[in-house]
Amino acid sequence: MKPDKLVTLYFSPTGTSRRIAEAIAGGIRTAEEPAPRCCDITFGAAPATELDADALLVVSVPVYGGHPAPLALERMAALRGHDTPAVAVVLYGNRAFDHALRELDAFLAQRGFRTVAAGAFIGEHSYSSPATPIAAGRPDDRDLGEARLFGERIHAKLSGAGAASVDVARLRTPHTPLLPLLRFIAFALGYLRRQKRHPVVLLPRTDAARCIHCGRCATGCPTGAITRGREEETDPSRCIRCCACVKGCPVGARSFETPFAAALARSFGRPKPNVTLL
Ligand SMILES: Cc1cc2nc3c(=O)[nH]c(=O)nc-3n(C[C@H](O)[C@H](O)[C@H](O)COP(=O)(O)O)c2cc1C
Ligand code: SF4
Ligand code: SF4
């Protein structure tokens, strides 16, 4: 691998996928090597890009509903590899990553990449708040250290003879104790039943009395669902409920009220470890 061909790509509305991608890339490159090319697809699609077999792509995306965030995959559509090694990484909010890593791996394979390393890291849940903390503060220093070490091990693997592909199906979500898991499943089934009878569209809201019209929510929204100057409104057809606007509001005027926040905080309070495969 030529280090100058390291490309880091991430979709990261609330910043956890970006921070882990950067830590991994920091571990892969040595001090003398140039900074990796970075492709942030949070606000727009990746440009049509072809990467050769001597490049390395590090992809980091959040898990939404057990899948890679759909918009992230959409924005990677113009990427092409030629038997190019890739590091597939998902960030998830301490519940589960389900099939997300396998789907990301299949997506990359269809576009000419082969996964030589994979990881599922914990990031503060998008719905986490002081009242309903879910993996609050993660990735913390320890997680970032692990991501960096993972990067160093990837470097060592790629410096050796050949770089074998990995079977990402071997990575599983770490264990959740049975009772909290059953409680969450019961909650989710009840929620779906209620939604069937009385559908409710959940959207983030702005407290007009608090809003100082700084426009940060509009500029930080990955889908253009908020218009500058009309920050009290959210376009429901564009909003992906990523909560970037909620976490980025400097005065706490934005909130997203979902019953999932309390249910997740109740059932997934025990911190899960990051898992990696080389
Ligand atoms: C719509 C949506 C669905 C989510 N689904 C899951 C999930 O299935 N499992 C999980 O553990 N976390 C889930 N999360 C939490 C995110 O995966 C997690 O907070 C991630 O670190 C966010 O990445 P970002 O900081 O790069 O935006 C979800 C978040 C959102 C907004
Ligand atoms: S970030 Fe907060 S204060 Fe700023 S415009 Fe948006 S809602 Fe208002
Ligand atoms: S309006 Fe929706 S899509 Fe935009 S930042 Fe807020 S939650 Fe995300």
C-alpha cells in the first residue's frame, strides 16, 4: 500500500463516525507520511472517484435501524475500486449493529473493494440527552485509543505479505443481558402496534422562546431540512432524524422527543466494548 493513497471517508451528522475514522487513519499513517485524503459525505455525495489496488479506503458510517445509514450509501454511489483494500467501520449507539457491517461490506464489494479489516465502535446515541443518556460521551479517550491501535495493526497487516480479506459476518454485537433486551423488544412491538393504529410523525422541534436564530442548526443539517431564518420549521420529507441540529444548538432550543430515547437508555445502559476484525 502507498500511504499517500489513504482515503478516509465518513458520513457523520453528530461526529462520532468522523472521530473514529480519523483515529483509525491516524494509526495507519506514520508521522512522515502525508495526511490522508479526506472525503466528508455528511453534506453531499462523494465525487466520482476511482481507487487502485495500491490505495486504502477507510469508510465509517453510523448504524440507523440496524443498517448503514441509507443516505451514506447513496452518497457513496460514485465510488469505484479495483480490488482496492477497504476498512469497513460502523458506529452504533450501544444497542446493536445487526446487519449493518455485512451490508456495508457487500456494498463495498459490489463497487470493487475488498474488506481487509472491519470494526463496530460505540458512539453516543443520536437520541441521547442528559435526561436519557445512551452511551453518553462515547467515543471517549479510551475508544479513540483503541481505534488508533486498530489503525496501527492495519498498517502492520498491509505492510506484510499480502492483505487477506476478512469475513465480517464473524463480528457480532456484544451481548446484551436478556431481561433488558426483552423489555426493549416488548416496548418496540408496542410502539409499532400504536403507530399502526395512530401514526405519529416524530420530528425535532425548536423552542421559539429560546432560539437566538444563529442558524447553526440549518448549516449543520446534512439534508437541508432547515431553512436559514425559518429555524422553527423542519421539512419532514427531508429530515432523517439524525439529531445533528439538536446536539449542535448552542442554547438547547432544539429537541427531539421520541419514546425510544427512554427505552434505549433503560435497556442499553451497560457500556458495550468495541469489536474489530483483522
Ligand atoms: C435514525 C437513527 C437510527 C439509529 N439506529 C441505531 C441502531 O439500530 N442501533 C444502535 O445501536 N444505534 C442506532 N442509532 C445511533 C447511532 O448509530 C449512533 O449514535 C452513531 O454513533 C451516530 O453516528 P454519527 O455521530 O456519526 O452521526 C441510530 C441513530 C439514528 C439517528
Ligand atoms: S441552532 Fe438553536 S438557537 Fe441557533 S437557530 Fe437553530 S434552534 Fe435557533
Ligand atoms: S432537521 Fe432532521 S436531518 Fe436536519 S439535522 Fe435535524 S434531525 Fe438531522
